[in-house]
Amino acid sequence: MPSAATTYAVIGATEHALALAAELRLAGNRVIVAEQAARRAALDALAAAPGLDVDCQVESVVGGRQRRLVTGIEVAPDVATAIGAAQVLIFMTPQTTYEDVLAASAGSLRNDQIILLCPGGLGGALLVARIAAKAGAPDLLVAQTSAMPLGGRNAGPAALRIASKKKFLPVGVFPASRTQELLERLAEDFPQLTANADVIETGFAGAAMGLHPIPMIMNAARIEADGPYVYDGYAITPSIARVIDAVDAERRLILKALGAPLTTFSDILKQSYGVDGDSFHEVVHAVPGYRQVKSPPDLRYRYLSEDVPTQLVPAVALARVLGVATPMLDATVNYANAMHGCDYWRSGWNLEKLGLDGLDAAGIAALLARGFGAR
Amino acid sequence: MPSAATTYAVIGATEHALALAAELRLAGNRVIVAEQAARRAALDALAAAPGLDVDCQVESVVGGRQRRLVTGIEVAPDVATAIGAAQVLIFMTPQTTYEDVLAASAGSLRNDQIILLCPGGLGGALLVARIAAKAGAPDLLVAQTSAMPLGGRNAGPAALRIASKKKFLPVGVFPASRTQELLERLAEDFPQLTANADVIETGFAGAAMGLHPIPMIMNAARIEADGPYVYDGYAITPSIARVIDAVDAERRLILKALGAPLTTFSDILKQSYGVDGDSFHEVVHAVPGYRQVKSPPDLRYRYLSEDVPTQLVPAVALARVLGVATPMLDATVNYANAMHGCDYWRSGWNLEKLGLDGLDAAGIAALLARGFGAR
């Protein structure tokens, strides 16, 4: 067992969350898993089992490629208990649940803790830091990754396979001035973390903003009538790829206005999956893991109901401050609003929720660097 | 033969255009059909045949339900020749071709002529009146209907069935002050015309603005991969119906700001087809003629490439002047732009093309009533 064992709370009960809990436990840490009541089934199964049967297919995971019964993962009766006991809180719940999870646990937050959102949408760290500050923990360190660290697959009620692990994982820290501190405090268990300039850059470092909602809108009739069906490469046809390219062009205008490095969705997929191609349409169809997957089962799926309020809405809000026009991002949010009969502009992560209202570009940059105290 | 036989030029070679030409000829008029070179095939077949073999299924058509060989329909060598010889010019070409057709025929336009656009998009009469004025015919009377007067079906190279005829047909006249004059001049051959207040009201009197583009966007992946396929009720699922309802709500806000009667797409379908239902989703699936039709064969189909530039773009342009927000209409145009890789805001019927730029709501109302001379 390493000398500096840490107590982790992993909030979430998906296969990816349990994969991360297993690896942290294999590394000798105290690991407490918890989830909101409505989503606890997987944790109840784990609590009743002698351990988590992990079939690890990935050499780079702690312990390497092997099958192990991982024992000693604690299942907390509720999220607040797990959060109260832990030094590092890893959120692998849907981004849309952050506010509810923290509202139920506000009294458990402390300034010495770290919250790591895996991943955290566009600016989730800002939302969470505001809630922590209101709960009396203004110096709690909040970070977010650009993707999930590990990919798990359920193999039974208390069994899973770890199928993938990110070899490097971009992370943004809020405030960015504490980036080095975060890297040091997590160095033992997360050596793969690679720092972005700030949490907004991390929020733009994934391809989900283009890959998830647009193919759902442009497959909507079929998803609603026949879903799930085979969704090869997200069912992206050349015209869908052109719409995604148009969103990507808006994303790059925002990145440029932020002074962040310019990437394309193609760049992100090429780097993440080691594939190649001359266009986004070619690249997306070159990713082996996107072949013969299933379409969303229905139109409420998280590709719209989570990604629109936590990625597209804040992207547009930032663009407005920066003077960047985003007709295609706007169009996508408005289609989702009409499809779902709601107003994601209001319920999503707008400037008020992220604590950025009233700031200009320079004010946002200062806040990202130094925290809400800089206002 | 009636005493006041008229010379009609029917521009267009679709089955609907030939059905109208046949009825006008059966009523004893001189009828000249013409089409642009690229679309002439149907007219060449007619010119080579002894006549147009018309199987009329509709009692209310001139001559009633019968099969007739309609002889004496003249096929003009080009559009300008037909236009030069006629008193009434009926345009049944795509709305996007008006500018090209008139550019090739500008020298043939005269102040004593009538142009009837069947149908004319949103404001097609304004566009056409401007072109006529520039060509030296500022007093040429321009009108537009809300739909095609007759529905024909090809039954052979020079044969067709007339399957339907509108028993009443809304018409808008530009300028509206000449509405009575138009009704009188066309009373003999078009007794079914019913006057709207102006051409903009007529432009909003159809359901195509909601029915055509949105289901194409929300079926895009399948149309591009598999089209044409069975497109029952435009493949409108409940979520697609919600998006169309959102566009309809914007359309009603525009109508309200114009002081025009408020209708819904459901009202229009109920009145047009004698169907019923508690929601747009129910009503659209109650229309017998929408059952088991074919989807667009590809994503360039006129439901986007014609309806977006000639209906949605001018609707948004008018809404801007009236201070009405139209996020769903904007979204639909922007999706079409990205899908087609073009800019319909610029190429479509914007305020400049309609001659409405620089006017406020009162100025537009005055212009619709009294013509461009009122500026």
C-alpha cells in the first residue's frame, strides 16, 4: 500500500465509475462509492457481493492485465456520507445532476477537499465552485477532465471489464492559478493528468458538442419510431458531417476569441483514437469503437438532455460575451428546446449559473485564473 | 366559346401546369405553354402528340368528369414568346426560378398584363412586380394564390389525370388596392378565387413552411442514406410535430403583428382536406393524401431548396421588422444552410429582393396596399 493513501469518494454507479473505483482501490486507497437514491441499483448489488469482479483488459491499469476480485470498496448509504469522509470527490454522475447532488451534501464540503469532475461539461467546475463557496468551502479545489479516465463494461451485477484507459487526460483547474497544486495532490493516483490553461479550455477539448446532439436531431424521426437501431459512426452522413463542421467552425471562433489553441473535432478524434481521414465524415467512420453501436433508444437521451444544457448553452453564452456569432449552436439548442418542450437557455448552464454574468472577456479571463475572489 | 376568351401563357411543364392549361383550353381560351429549356421535355412530348389526353376525375372542372383529347394547346419555342403573346401569365415554375424566367422575358412584359403566381411563396408578387417595373411595366398586375389550383398526375407523355381542384383558392393582389380589378378580370376563368387582404397574408396561408423543411431535417440521415422510402404523413413523429408547432407559434406572432387573421397549420389542413384531430400530429396523419407517400429522394429536394429561400427567409425578414423573435425559423434556415453549404439568408427572398428594405411596419402596410409608387 502506498504511503500517501487517499480517501476517495466516487459519486456515480455507472460501469465507468466502478472501473475508476476499482483502480483506485487496487492502488491501495480507501474508496467510498455513492449515488443518488434513484440510481443506486448497481451499488446495492456491489454491497451484497463479496467484492467487485474486475476483468482488466488494459496493461496500463494498476496491477496490469489480469482478473481480480477487488474487495473493500465501501458503499455509502448516501452521497453526503461519502463526501463527508473523503479528501477527493470524483463526480461521474450526469452533469445535469451536480446541483442536486451538492445541495444534498452541502454541509459535508470542506476547504481541504478536491472535487474532480469526470468530465465536467463546459464550465462545470465554475458551477460546482460557486455551490461549494456558498456551502462555506470557498477554497475547495475544483477540477474537471475532458473525458472519463477509464472505460468499463458491465459483466454482471458485481462484475465488470475495464476495456480502456486514457493514457493522457487533459484537466482544467479552477482557479487556474492552483493548477500545479492539483497536479501534485493527485500525482500518485492520476499521473496521466495533463494541464490545460483553464477549465473552459478543457470544456472545449471534447468532440461531444458536435458528435452527440446533431446526429440525434437529424435522425429524430427514426429514433423516435424505431430506436435503438444500428448507428454506425453515429449515423453521420455527408450532410450531417457538414452541419457538425459548421458547429466546429463556431467552436474554433470561440477558442480563437479566448486565445486558446485551435483544434478541430477531427483533431480530437484522431488524437483520442489514433485514426486518420481527410474530413470529419471520414474520421468519424474510421473510429473502430463507433462501428455498429446502437442509436439512442429515444429522444430524451443524454446526448441531447445532458449535452445541450451543459455544453451548448454555456458555449453560446460565452460566445455572446466574446462577440462571436453562433447560429448553428443556437439552432441546435432551439431544436432541442422544441423537441423536449423546455427552455434549455434558462435551465442550462447560462452565465448566471456559471457565475460569469456581467463580466467581459477580460473579467472572465481574470476569474478563470484567480477564482471568484478576483471579482 | 365564351365571348371574352383570353390568351393565357402557362409557364411550367409539371402535371399541375398541364392540368391548368387543359382546363383553360376546355373553357375556350387561347393557351400557350412554355418552360425554360432545361425543363422542356414534357412540352416537347405534348408538341409531338395530337393533343393532351385528359382523364378528368373532378366534377367541378370545366366539362365535368370525363375523358377528352384536349387539342390546340400551343407550345411556345421559349418563355419570352409565350409571355409576349399573352394577356394573363400564370407561373407554375419553382419560385426560385422567377428571376431567371423574367430576366429572359423582360422585353415581353406590358402594363396591361396580369401575372398570377400559383403559388408564389411569401412575397413572390413583390419580387415579380419589382422586376416588371424595372422592365418598363410598373402597372402590370401581379397576384399570387396560396396553393396550386388543380392537381394533375402524369398518365403518359401527353396524357394526365386531373385528380383534384380547389373549390376556393385564396389570392393576394399587389397592390392590394387593385384586388377588385384582378377578381373582375379573372372572374370568368377563376370564379374560385377568394381575396386575402394582401399578398403577404396569402403567403402565410399555406402549411408548407412547417410541413416541408422540418421533417426533412429530422429525417436527414435516412433520406440521404435510403431515400426515397415510405414517408407516411411526412414521417412526422410527436417530437417533429412539437418542432412544427413551435414554428407555427412564431408564424402566428408574425400574423398578429401584421394584423392578419390568426390560423394554425392544423386549421389550414383541416380546411384544405376536411380532416380533424386534436393536435397537429393527429391532423397531419388524418390527411388521406399524405398516407404512404414517398420521402424526398435526397436532401436537395425542393422542400428545403425552394421553401427555405422563398418562404422561411422572407418570414424571418418580416419578423425582424415587426420585432418578432423567430428562433425556430432561424434555426431551420441555418440547418438548411449548413446542410447545403450555402447562405439562404443572402440568396433567398430577403428584404432587398422584396423591395421592403428600409421600411417599418407602417411603411410595409402602405406598400402592400398601394404599390411601390407609395414609397
